[in-house]
Amino acid sequence: MAQASAYPGTDSAGPAQARTLDPDATVTVDRSAHAGLRALAHDAGRADEMPDEGARAAWAEHGAVMAAGLPPDVHRAVARFRAHGAPDEALLLRGLLPDLPDLGLTPGTLTPSAVSGDARFAALALLGVASLLGEPFSFRSLYGGRIVQHVLPVEEHRVAQTSGDSTDLLWHVEDAHRPDRCHYLALLCLRGAPEAVTQFASARAIRRMVGDRWARVLREPRFAVQPDTAHTNGVHHPSEDTGGEEKVCVLSGPDEDPRIRYDAIYLHPADPGDRDAAYALHLAAEAADATAVGHVLEPGEVLVLDNRRAVHGRTTFTARYDGTDRWLLRAMVCADLAAHRSRRGVRTLP
Ligand SMILES: [Fe+2]
């Protein structure tokens, strides 16, 4: 269950009306690329990322090969996004997979035993895009360690504030409690839902809107963050002790290009009596509401978000739990190749 915030006003449900994504942050992919991607996926044979690290390493390598099938426009757009970012710190690839006739039913679990048909093809294509940004990885404590994760509604997680939730997903960055959280996340839509608006807001816009005084508070290490429930069934990690121990900042980096660490549910003032810190978080959520961009993901689209420079969330949608629900695939990326190497290239971190 989602925890109620101890600080009224910090758990904004997001804006009623978000802006639409800047057309310059959108690439419409030529249909002709599709056949080449299918051929490369076929070459992956029966490879699957389960059940262990060795399988996942091979799976990620198949993903890297898929990048060769992506058209030049996608390579160019991702290279530009990597080097220069984008006004909203998001990049949308429209029509990457225009035909997915063999999708099968939306799974009823976040950890299906294996993917097949077009879901498997899409998983490899997503890894192709992810490979252009860095190294796909995940955590052992998250959805069985899968590096391609299933974002779909699960009845028992209906209001859990995780990928299995269908109620408003409040503003957050992915895995705020982890210092080694992803630099980018990429979402590929297999099956959409018209009410599910994916929303995002840049740290730069939030910083501007909260003003100098409250930005200074957000830059101070006076916040604590706890692991979200998506991780709590997993192994223990020292960073999970940060609630009440390590103090973290919400904003960091240069004012003109700030980084953000935020979670409306799991990040709080380290001192429960710190009213200024609570108010600064409230303002940050309001600023995200006021500056947000919204996009309803369509089947075959990939949305890439910079997890260091933007927060994201999603509006409520109706889940039926009958195999026809909204279904996304998600990949998380480490853009620091030296860090990835120093972790011995492990795809599923402890
Ligand atoms: Fe998320």
C-alpha cells in the first residue's frame, strides 16, 4: 500500500492539464526499419534473459546488436539527446514498432516466466534503444532482476505506487533510494490506455519555479529517502538504510543544469520537525505540476527519460485484469561506462 505522506501538500497527484511534448523531442521512425529489426531479433534464436546473470549478459548483448537495425534518425536523435539533453529531458520515438500482431495477453504478473512472440521482439528492440544510451541493468530486488521489466496493472498492487499500480503514480525518479539508480529509463508501449497520461517535469523547470530561497533548501542534505515497495521483497542493500541515516539533497549540480532526487512518497525531511524542508518539497511538487509535460503512450512508441534531470509520474487508468490492460516494457540504463565496468559488467546489481 502507498504510505500517506507525513507532510500535507508533498504528495501532489500531478497536473490536471499537462503540456504536450515539444515536437523537436519527437522522432517518427520510418516503417522500413521494422523488417531489419525483426531479422536481427530472429538471429537471437531462443535466448532469454532468465534465469541467471549469464543469460542476462547474453540477452543484453543481443540487445546491443539490435541497435544496428535502428534507422539513422534514431541514432542521431539519441546521440543528440545523450550529448545535449532536451528541453523536457525526454525523447519520444514514435512508430518504432508499427506492427505487433502476435502480442498475446497482457500478463497478470510483473514477473512472467518468459516472453514470447512480439513481446519478446519488442523487448529486444527496447534493449537496442537502451544500448545507444549506455548499459542496461537492474537490481536483484526488482522484479526478479529482469533488465526488461513489465509495467502493467496487477490486481494485488492496485494502489502500491509501483509499476503494478493503476492509480495515480506520484512524482518520482526511479529508485531514488539508490545512489546507483539509472541515468535513463526507456518505456516501450505494447498496449496503451487512453487515460494513462505519462507525465514528466525537468529539474531545470522545477528549480526555476521554486525560486532561489527554496532551491537552496532543496540543495541541502536535509532529506531522507526509503526504498520503495517494489524493492522490499529483495535482498538487503546498505543504501536501504538511508532512511534516518544518510542525508540526501533533492537538487544538485549547476543551476542551469540541475539534477534531481525526488519521490513524493518515499523522500521526506530527515528531521520530521523541519518545516522548511517540508515546504520546499511541497513547492517542488507544485512546480512539477505547473511545468509538466504529458503524453499518452501509443503501441510501438518508446519514451526515453533522463532519470537524473526529470521526475515522472502517471495518471490513473482503468485496469480490467483480463489480459487486455495497458502493458509497457521498461529498461533502465547506466550511462557511466566506467561505473558499469567497475561493477564487472553485472546486469543485475545486488
Ligand atoms: Fe517510475
